[in-house]
Amino acid sequence: MTDFLNPDEPNFVFNGINALIDFECIIESEIQDVKAQPNIEEITILGRSGTLTEWYGDYSAYDLSIGTVTIPYHRLEDVKRWLSGSGKLITHNDYDKYLEAIPKFSSPLEFENEWGAFYKFELTFRCQPFKRKINEKRLTFKERKNTFFNTGSVNSYPIIEVATNTGNLEVTLNGTTLKLLNLSNAWVIIDCEKGEITQLDDMVRSIGEWPEIIPGQNEISFSDNFIESIVLMRSSWL
């Protein structure tokens, strides 16, 4: 899929379909690399010069323009079906990462017939702010205390799977502790992005804060009930 993305040739993969190879799309201009902007709120206080700023660590979705795309006449219906719904977007200039994206529908996709041989249209994707690693490897930990390195550029919210004995379990990641209550002797899944903990398809009660993985060196530890853990970092880039 991404083996056919050339850094010197504008191209993209959406929902597993390579625009150039699979649907003969010709993209006329370079695809830009866009950085998501933080959601910073400016606060004006009466009687005080300037403004205060407030930020909760979140970022805005953004538009990524693909520009003008030309397709063969016979590919029109295939392309219409392809550019429907959301999916993973990979561009030629960052082909080891993907964005969660959806073709922008603020205006209709207008396909212009060129002499009965080609169609042209303008394409823009609405993208979620973070890039994620394609096929990111999970980390397996057998010890109660471990260190690992995150190559991402911003904090991320991992999935932590732990094989545990009966009782309570504490998971501490970079000084933030989450205590899981009344566990069974089975795997428990902690989804820090969704704020959800499950074991044997049941919800698990917890005390504490949701931990984050930071760029660079990280440290994770488990309490006595720990047997084994598997961590998906969900490394993220802007």
C-alpha cells in the first residue's frame, strides 16, 4: 500500500486505496504538511491591558487541501464511492504515519468533464489533529518496573493491557497512578484515550487520573498483582 508512495510524487492513500496506482488519479500540486493549532482561549479582563490565555492541552481539527485532482472518465463512479465516509489518510510526504480524516463536505464535490476523457475536481480532507504511527508495535513488559522511549512529538493516551491476579492493581506511568479495584484473575484493558477500563467485558471501577505517555523517556510500574503487560503507546505527532 505505502510501498508505492514516492516522496517526489504527490499522492495519497485513503482507506487502503492508493490514489495513483489504484484509481489513476493525477494530483497537480504538492500536498502540504499542516500542523494542528492549539485551542487557546484569549480572556479579556476589564481594566487590564492585553489578554490572558487559557489552554487545556487540546488541538483543533484542520483542513488539508489536496488541490486539483484529475481522473480518467471511466473512474468517476469508483472515485465517488471511495471518497465517502471517514478513514485513514496517508500522504506521500509522511508515509509512515496516518491521519483520521474525512473528505470535506462543506461544499459538494464538483466533477468537471474534460472533453469526455477526464474529470477534474478539488479535494480537501478534514483531519483530526494528530498523526499516528502505521502498524505501531506493542511493547511487552514482564517486570514490575520498566522504562521505554516514545518518538512522538506530543503526549499520547495509551492502551495498557495487564494480566493480573485477583484483587486491586495500581498502574503508575510517569508519576501518575491509576488504581483498579476488585479485579479477577484475567487480562484487564485500560484505554486512556476513551477513559474506559474493562475486564471480561465488564466495566472496572478505578481511582486516580488517566496517565499519559510523554515524548522521550517514560517510566511505568505495576503493583504486586501484576503478571504481564502489553502497551500500545499510540505515539502522536503534530
